[in-house]
Amino acid sequence: MEIMGYILAIVVGITLGLIGGGGSILTVPILVYIFSIKPELATTYSLFIVGISSLIGSIKHYKLGNLKVNAAVGFGIPALVSLLTIRKLVLPQIPQELFTINNFIVTKDLLLMIVFAVLMIAASTSMIKKSKVNNAAKLPNKFSLAIIGLLVGTVTGFLGAGGGFLIIPALVFFASLEMKQAVGTSLIIIATNALIGFGGDMLNNVVVDFKLLFIFSALSIVGIFIGTNLSKKIDGNKLKPAFGWFVLVMGIYIIIKEVFFKLMHKIEMNFGQKFLLVKN
């Protein structure tokens, strides 16, 4: 299973290099289901893995002329403010056990995975459906870009998600960037937010397996070199629908595994207890 996880680490990097997002959408489930990392800790790992991979990818895209600094700053600073607020002040205050529904305990880890799955499904629909955007007659909307930055920072803070599939449409619609420019610019925004968010977690004395973290990150960096080089030859828009369907299936799988399977297990336990009571 670990070998499969490391192979998928390369896929994480390829995805980031090709379409400027999707790294965290894959990273968190891989860490949780293959490497058995708790969901909240997996978001910390994800911040570093996606952050360092995106940083390397942004350098490659800068050399290709796809990184627009003004748009990155206008979007990135508000996103960073909201990210640090969530990671430092809000997330640590959320109790591990949130509430109970008919003896079914909803924990913080369960809620994180459900929200992550919903984000995956929402992101997948935006990738699957075709969109035609003409930026020729549009001017950058700095205020809207900043507001979207705040929202993406919030998502990044809670879920350890880079938010690439939210950043790229924002850069296209509100910063009037072409698709490849939006991809390159999104990588530096993701890298900055994710790495600073990871640093904030380290200040909270989070214990991580650095061996796993560095191996996974190194393989993701290999993948991002592959993805960035492929982006010169392959239109990322053509790959988005296929990847979107994959993300959709993953999101549905997480919801089924985290909710349906656990509910069924709880029902079986309750039935077993009632059966023993009747028998006795």
C-alpha cells in the first residue's frame, strides 16, 4: 500500500504542474487512507507537500513567463491573512467530539473529511463542465480578487487544501489572466500560503513523521517537473474533465466510507447489543 501511496505522490506533482491545482485534493486522502495519518494531521502534511511542490513548479512557470506577480500579491495577501487566522486561532479551538446524532458521534476528523469530500465534488464539477472565458474586454477587479483570496485562505486553513481549483477561476475571471498564466500564478500563491501555514502548525508543536513527509514531497517534486514539462506540449484544459471525473469518484468514495460504512457499523453494533440483551 505504501508503494501505491508513493506512486500517487508523483501523480500529485504531475497534477500541480499540469493544471495548477488538485495537489491537496489527492494528498489528504492518500495520507489518511494509505498512510493512516489522522485527518487533521494530514492537513498539516498536505500544507508542506503541496507548498514545496508548488514552489518548485512556480519557478519553472516563472521561467516560462506564466507567473504574474501583481495578481499573485493582490490575491495572496488576503488569502494568507485568513489562512493564518484559521490555523492559529480557530482550528485548535474546535473540540474533537462535536455532537451526537442517535449515538453516532460526529468528530472533528469526520467533519474535516466530509467537508473535504464536498469540496472535491464541487471542484470536480467545475473541471468536468466546459467553460469559455474571453478576457479581452475585461479589466482586473482587485476588490473581488481580494475577497476571493480571503475565502480561499479560509478553505486552505481548515482543510490544508491549496485551493488551486478556486484560485485559477478567480485569476481568470477577476485578474483577467490567460489559463496558463493563471496556472503559473496559482502555484506561487499556493506555495506561499501552504508553507507559511505549515510553519504556523510547527509553532503549535505538531509532531510529524519527517521521513514520510520528505519522501512524499521529493516524489511530488519529481512529478511537478514532469507535469510542468508536459504543460508545454499538452493543453491542460483537455486533461481537466478526465481528472474531474476521478476527483468526483474520490469525493463520493470518501462520503460513503466516512458516513455510510460507519453508520452501518454503528447499526450492526446496536443490533448486536440488543440481540444479546434479548438473549440474556
